[in-house]
Amino acid sequence: MKNKLKRILDIVMTLMLPCLMAHELIGQETHEILGLCMVSLFILHHAMNWQWHKNLFKGKYIAYRTVLTVLDILMIIVFIDQAVTGIMMAKHVFPDLPHVGRRSFARVLHLLGAYWGFAFCCLHAGMHMTGVIRKWKNKTGMARILPATLTLCISGYGIYAFIKRGVPRYMTLQEQFVFFDFEEPLVLFFLDYAAILLALILLGAVLGYGLQKTRRKSA
């Protein structure tokens, strides 16, 4: 039951990512509420996976575990950044809190954390899905070809959307303001980010599978 709840929680958090990236399109108040929910779910996620914290300094660190642990720590740092800077800028969820510090600096940190956090979360999800690749490799015929072709096509478009949406420029702060096309149908924005999400998850799965395969060969 606990594992089922953890999977549901992970799916909900993953589905919330494209919504959070559409902050100006869905409205600031909705974005703040979703952001607060995401941070709360992240805390719940770690509470349900407390064994990870207990075992952090135990056992051997093979390549797969090392990369995944670094990724997890980066995610924790990003979520702390998003929570703190989000509260500093909040106008609706925390209207009575004094806005301490420079909000312009908080906005830049929030933007940086948002795009890197999106990438980290997708890679993290992918590295936990290496079993999907192994199951796919065991299939034959169309059961193997069709899902692989569809996934690769969507992921290929995701790479295009990643560049088209200017994500690399935001991740490197070449652009410090996110530009939205308010005349674009919201569904097209979500479809683009869903494709980007799938591409990054696939990248994480391939990375995780490669690291695990290397471990098995050297064993």
C-alpha cells in the first residue's frame, strides 16, 4: 500500500511540473498555490522515503548510486530555493508577510531554480525507471518497436521544444525574464512541456540503465 501511495505521489508531482512552468499563463495566484502544494508534496515524498536519509552514509557508493544521490541533493537545494524565494515574492498566498530582501534578486534565483529543478526532477524520475528499459528490451516484434518509436519521436520533439521555448537561455541566465505568448492556446504550451518532460525522463532512464549495466559488467 505504501509503495502504491509513493508511486501516485510521484506521478502527481511529475504532472504538476508543466503547470508550474506556465506560471504567467495560469495566473500568479494559481502558481503560488501550486508551488506551495509542490513543496508540501516534496516534504511528504521525503518523509515517505526516510530510509534514504538514514542510509545516506551507509553502504557502498557505486556509480549509479553516486549520480542519483548527487541529483537528489541538488533537488533538495533547488526546492529550498524555490520555497524561500517563492515566499519572498508571494503576493496572494502570503499577502501579510513582509517582503524581506531584494525581490528582484529572489526572482532571478526563483527562475534559475525553476528550470534546473524541472530538469533535475525529470532526470530523477527517469533514473528510477531503468526497469522499463529492461522490460522493453525483453519484448519482441511490434510490442517493442511501436512504444520505442513513439517515445523517441515525442522525445525528439521534446528536444526541439526545449530549444524553442528558450529553456537553455533561462538555465544559464542569458534571459532573466521569461517570455510567454499569451495568444498561444494553453494546451500547446502544456504539450511542449510534456514532450520536454518525456525527453528528460528518457535521458535519465538511459543514464541510469547505462550506469547499472556498467556495474553488472564490472561485477
